[in-house]
Amino acid sequence: MKKFVNDPLKYVPEMLEGIALSNPDTLRYVPDYNLIMRKDAPRDDKVSIIQGSGSGHEPAHVLTVGKGMLDGACPGDVFAAPPMDYVYETTKLLASPKGVLLLVNNYTGDKMAFDMAQEMSLADGVTVKTLFIDDDVSVQDSTYTVGRRGVAGNFFVMKAVGAASEAGADLDEVVRIGEKVNSVTRTMGLALTACTPPAKGSPLFELGDDEIEIGVGIHGEPGRRRAKIEPADALVDEILEPVIADLPFKSGDRVALMINGLGGTPISELYIAYRHAHKQLADRGITVGRSYVGEYCTSLDMAGASVTLVRLDDEIESLLAAPAEIGLRIF
């Protein structure tokens, strides 16, 4: 294993400390709870938005903390749900008079941690609600998940509820918006290679040199099937077609299109994928109103990509267009 790693057990805290040190004016690091939070949070005039999940998916979620997005993120170890007490203490620290919204990607460990933290916070008098994100169309249910998984589409929910909160919406309205965005968001991905968690030191699963995993989860969970590698356009079709068919998206729709890298795919290849996806949507009479190409929800160093579509309307598009200032900066 060749990685920029010291002690694998310190991988997450050292990453979080680095994030805080690189954003000293806007972010605060609370080591006891793996918490990255806004320095100006909580604020009395806005709902606090929190997300956790496991580490290893950066920039989700610790690099999406900031104005117009999350108020705090308290991840667990790599690919592990945060402990319940991390979420509970984070909720108390970020409690606002306007309430707290917990965003949860739909995985068993995350559901358990956030449900328990919500129950304990409510008992303490904190006004808190939970919203589960389940945009992955790859599998409906399996031994690896409780229903559909939350993957790269979580970005759009974070962005919309963050913008609504920043504009002063109350908790019920923020929840309504989040549920609305989640209901029109669909994602599917594929892996070209496995990923290597630092603590394990070897790939999570094996893929032959000419094999891909279609519908893979962001922790390496099995997808729909294993297949032989094909040219880029055919690979995009493998994951775009199920996404279009699921909602379904149809002629006349206006959408946001995201091509998300899983951590080990060059940006040039992501734009090759975007090119074909955009053309395929145009051929179906589907207009791309907003475009996103890059890494939004990764799986450490996995080579591969996912495609996400969001059906837009005036409300969703205006929220996605709202300004945001987060720790993820490219210049």
C-alpha cells in the first residue's frame, strides 16, 4: 500500500485537523467528536444542518461545511458510521432555536446512530428532525443495505436545504425541501477498480484487469453485476439508462446532471463521460440545466464514476444556484 499515511488509526483525525488548519477563518475542529463545524454556528436565525456518515467519501461531508451548505459534519472512521455519541454531542453543540436537521445517507449503521442521537436530543429539549437520503437505483435492498443507498445525490439535498436554511426557512420548510429534492434525485455508479482503506492495507474486493462492477456502492458493496470493460460511451450507458428509467425522466424535463468521480478517475475521463451523458439526454428531449463534473462523493481511491440526475423546477434550481462558501476550494 502506497499512501500518504502515518498511523492508519490517526488517518481521520489528522485529515480533519488539516481541514481546520487550512480554513482557519471559517471552520472549527472539535477532536472529541470528529466534528468540523462552522465558526459562526449555531446561529439563532437559521436551522442547523448536520451530516455525518463514514470518512473516505471526501469532499463529502467535511468539506461541504460552510455558508449555504452544512453547519457541521461528524464522520466516523473510514467507511464506518459515526458513533451515536458523536452525533448526539454535535446536535447539542449546534442546537439552534430554529431547530436542527440531521441528514443521513441510508445505511444501517448511520440510521441507528442518527435515530438514537435524535431520540436523546429530543429528550434534552432540542428541536431536531431527520431526513434520509436514498438516491442510489442500483439495488432496492440487499444484505448490505436497508433499502436504497444514499450516494452522490446527497450533494443536491445538502445544497438545497443549506440554501433554504441560510434564507431563514423554518425547520418544517427545510425538511419539505430536502424530501422534495431527494424524491427527484437518482444515481448509479460503476467501479473500474477496488479501493484500499488505510487500516486494511489491501483492496476491499478483487476485480480482474478486464472487469468492472456495475452498480457498486461507495463502500465497495456489490452492485447489479460484474461485466467486462467496454469503451467509455458504453460504460456511461450502463449507468445512465437505469437512472433515466427509474423516476422516470422523460422528454421535456429539465435536469441537473452530475458525473461524480469515485476518487481515482482523472477529471479528463469524467468529462468524456459527461459528453456522452449530455448527448444521450439531449437525444431524449431532456435539457441539462445545471452541470456538475468532479469529485463530490468518493470511495477513497476507487477508479470509477457515478451519474446523478435531478429533475429541476424553479424552486430547486434557485436553491442549487444560491451562493455557498465551503471548505472545498480549488483556487
